[in-house]
Amino acid sequence: MKPSLWRLTLYNLLRRPGRSAAAALGVLLVAATLFAGGLITQGVRHAVDVGLDRLGADLMVVPAGAGTATHKALVMGEPAAFYMEGQVAAQVAEISGVKSVSPQVYVETLASAACCTGRLFLIGFDPASDFTVKPWLTAQLGRDLEPDEILVGNHVLSMPGESMRFFGTDFRVVNRLDPTGMGMDETVFLPVASVAEMAQGSITKAEKPLTIPPGHVSSVLVRLADRDALGRVKEQIEHEIPGVAVVTPGQVTEGVTRDLSGLMGWLLPIAGGVLLISLMIFLILFAAIASERSREIGLLRAMGATARQAVASLLGEAALLGGLGGLAGVGLGLALYAIFQERILVHYTLPFLWPSVLQQVLLGVAVVLLCAGLAIAAAAIPAWRIAHLEPHHAIHRTIR
Amino acid sequence: MSYVSENWRGLAALFLGVGTVMACHYFLDTCADTGTFATLANGSQVHMVCSWSERATEGVGGLIAIMGLISLFMKQSARALSLAMAASGVLMILIPLVLIGTCKSPMMACNLSLKPGVLVLSGLITVVGLVGAGKLGVRMSQAKVA
């Protein structure tokens, strides 16, 4: 479209600002819902990919009945404390197809006295066999943790060098882990021997002693020699070791997908409903505009404008309305999601890691283009009818 | 022109101001509302930072309601009061984000309830204030031209 036609288009939109704003408002709501939905879906998938990759385990063996608590701890970092006999680790290691195992001990802290940490989830890992924290430790620190040192997840408020007190024992934060968007971000990692010392010390130092049955562990992380054998090894563990349950990354992903579909279950029908209403508004609006402006377009054509230019003027109006409404909607969707992010994630037990800026921009552009495209499609029929009217007909009659 | 369409700026300010006070007081949770307090070294429990954000927001909400009332009775001040309402909205945005803040952990009750609620209300107040002032500005410039 030539610059003069853009000016004409803009002038036409501003001629009836209320009508234009009403049409743009519908598009804005569609774009906001679509963008927020797309952003959440992308962020949840990103978090699951990064989180499970960081966990590094092909399977997790936990006490029977602790599956839900494990899911919440893995996904949201919700503190959990359950225990099973420590010999389970050795039993799992003996099963064919298992490459390595690493036991972990879970501790739920007391509510922190200092503002505002709340309860925290502590994981005691075995430095000799660990494959979740150890690779990161080796790369970033180049050494093992001392007994009074801890690593904290990215969302834990303490900074490196600061100290944190759990059950009366002081620990020094050595470093913060990179964000994963999963429960690991809310977790504190320390050597399993430090957990035992802390439990011992809690008898005299803490408000409430930490009780962990001697020789017990909370989970056993398992790495397989061949990932294709996952189903067989899972069945074998559950069959041969009584009182345990096996959690697989697939189950975690399935659980998250189920929770995500709970959110999308109401978000998508809203988007669909608003989309239908917006399309109807656009159809009615552009039918009215075409009818109202057939005389003006007839005159333009009589003065030498081509049918294509007349169509371009109307479709340009639709594209501009759709595009601007879509752009504002993307901004609104982003702002609303940023404001309500924590509430949504907690309510639906969803992990979330912000997608890269490029992915967010691409999603925004896709939503704006979709809005502009739908607006053009809705305006196409009246525009086509105008294009096929002879100038003198357009001047002397209105479109019905 | 009906009373509502003539006085919508003042009525909106009154409604949003009172709404802010009511929402903060009765509906939006601070950590203290859910029974979470900070414990000092001497063992006494005190309100956390979010409680003070709530009180400051209630104060600004009350001020906006008063501006709405003034605007209903002193029509010539409507544009200035709309601008002041928009500025108050920005102030309300800054209270939980910068000036006073909320508790540090994103999972605390105040960050799940008070902060998002206040941000939405203050966004609305800012937009309504700007639209009110803008529309009056257009009307005044048209009157000048005429």
C-alpha cells in the first residue's frame, strides 16, 4: 500500500474511534489469551526439559505411596520427608541393566525465623555416588562440599557467603545453582553426612528435633546402562523390592501435562469464545464500513483508483486494527501473566522457566500476525464485493 | 447528558478508591493474614514488610476516593484530579514493587495475593485517570477552537 493509502486508512479508523476501539478490544482479548497460553505452554515444557535433564536420573525409587509427594517435590520443590530402608539402594544396584544408583535423604525444615524464607526442602546427597549435583559442583567449584557448606537452588533467597540455620546448625551458602524452573530451584543441597550431623545436633539445638530413622534414605536415583530397558527395570524393581514405587521422568512429564491441560481446559475455550465474538464483530463492522463507504470508494475509483487499491484500503484497515489490537493484547497477556505467574503455577502445580527472549518475540509476532490475518479474512468478503462494483454503481447504491 | 456520563471520572475514582481499600482490607492476603510473622531475636513476632505495603496502598486508595468525591462537587477540577488519580495509580504500582515491597520469597501469601491484586487495581486506576484527563483535554481544545 502506498503511504497516502496508509494515511487514508488511519484517518478512516480515527473517524469512528469508539467503533475502532471496540473491534480492537476483541482482538486484544484474543491475543492476550493466546499469548499467555502459548507462553505458559512453552515455559512449562522448557522447565520440564531443563529440570529432568539436570536431575540426570532415568528412574527414582521412593517408598510406596510417596509418588504424589515426590512429584510435588520434583516439580514445585514442596518440602517432603519420607523414608525407606537404606539397603534398597544396594538391592536396586544389583538389578541387571542398572548402571549406577545414588541415595538421597529428604528433610523438611521448620518455618524460618528470619523473614521470609518459609519452609525449605533439603536434600542430602551422597557425594561418592551422586550424579545430580556433583557434575555441577565439579564444573563450578572444582571440589566437594565441606560439612558446613550448602548449595542452594536459584529461587532460595540466600546469596553465596551468607549463612542459613537449619535445626540449630549453621551452614554457609557456597553457591546458587542455575535456574531449572522445577522444584530444584527451591531446594537446598548438602552432603548426606551433614544431614546426619544436623539431626544429631537438633536434639539439643533445635526447637523440634529432626528425626530420621538410622540407615534410612528417602529416594534412590537410578541411571540405566540402556534407556530402552526402562520399562523392564521398572517392573523388576517393583516386583523384586517390596514397599517401593518407581517414578520415571515420563510419569513426571505426564503429570505436568495433566496439570497443564487443567489450566488450558478453561483458557482455550475462553480464547475460542472471544475469537468467535471478535470475528463476528469484524464481519459486521466491515460490512457496515463497506456499505457506508461505497459512495466514497466509487468516487475514488472514478478518479482513477483501481479496484485493487480500494480493496487494499479496506483490508489495510482490518490489518491495522487486527495488528494493533494483537500487539496490545500481547503486551496485556505478558503483563497479566507476569503479575499472576506465581499464583497460576502454585494453583496448577506447574513448573515454569521463561523461554528465551527470541522465543517470546517469535510467539508475540505469530500472535500479532494471526490477529491481523483473521481480521483481514473477516474483512475480505465486503472488500471483495466493493472491488467488483462498477464505480457508478458504487456511487449510486449501497451494498446490502 | 446523564449524571453518570457527566460525572464518570469522579464516580470511577470513588469506586476504584473505595474498592482498593476494601480489597486490601478484606480480600487480598498479606502474610500476617495467613498467620505468618517474622520472629525477632527476643522471640517477639512482628508484621512483615507486606503489611506496611498493604496499609500504604489503603491510604492511597482512600486518597483516590476523596479525589473522586471532590471531582463530583468541583467540576472545574476534574481534569487535574484525573491526572492526580493517574499519578496515584503509578504510586500504588511502586508501593509493592519498589517503595516498600513485599516479602522476598515469591511463594509467600503476599506475593500470591496482595501484590498481583494491587498491581491490577493500580493499573486500572492509572488507565482510568489518563483516559479521563485525555478526553477532557480533547474536549477543552475543541472548545478553544470553536
